Amino acid sequence: MTSSWTAESATVPDHLHVGYGRDRPEVADLRVFAATERTLLGERFEVAVIGSSHYVHAPAAGFHEIVSCKPLAHDAVHELDLREFGERTLTFAGDDLACETTVATHPLDAVPDPDAADLAHVFDPGAVTAIDVGTRRYETYHTYPEFDCLVYTETRLHEAD
């Protein structure tokens, strides 16, 4: 299991929180394991694997996504139960950018190869967070061996209406 924002958690969270907002998460409170910058839709994005999952931040566009095992204070937060498998689509529209995120939660058949991702961190054997970034989208993989669970997300970005 991944750690909490700042330290290992005493209990294993069984929910994942997906938050979108116009405000940047308090990154000083985040334990960052891997980070990079990329350009998507002409905007500079910061992408990071954090102790509780990942965050994506486009400062100039006012777009911020954070996924965490801890509850979030963000504009739009969706809660996913790691014990329930399925697929759903989440949406968010900011001032400049909007997104649709497909979240698929299914049994952990295989651990994604961290070396094949643009950004990745191996937390424990079988516990991996990996991110691949394209020109208009990014994909994430999060494994939770204690729940026999793989969470896959694909976020497709476009200009807000």
C-alpha cells in the first residue's frame, strides 16, 4: 500500500479519493516520490507520484487533479471503494481546461512495468504507481495488493467550453 501524504498510515485505507479543482493542492504537505513536467494542450503540467497516489497540476490553466487514499478538500471529489470493481467516468470543467477521466477498478492480474511508464514508483513488492503522459491525455496505474486491486485511470483533456 502507498503511504499517507506524509507518513505511513496505521490503517489501510479502503477508499480512493479523486479530486479536481482550480486551486493547487498543498504540495508542501505531499511526499513526492517522482515528478516531471510535460506540455499538454500547450500548457505546462507538473505530474507527480505522491505518497498517497498522484497529482497533476497545470498552474496557468487553473487545472489540478489529485488522487489520494486520504480525504480531500477540493472543488470536485469522487470517492471510490477499492473493494468494488467496475468502471466509471468522472468529469471536471475549469476556466480553461476540462477533462473526462475514466476510472477502472479491477482485480490485480499483473503489476504494470514501472520501467515502461514516463513516471513511476514502486512502494512495496506489488504496490506500484505509474503515469504515462501523452499530448492530450495521461494514464495512471495504481496497484493495491492488499485488496487484489488495480486502479487504472485515463484522463482526456480539452479546452473548456
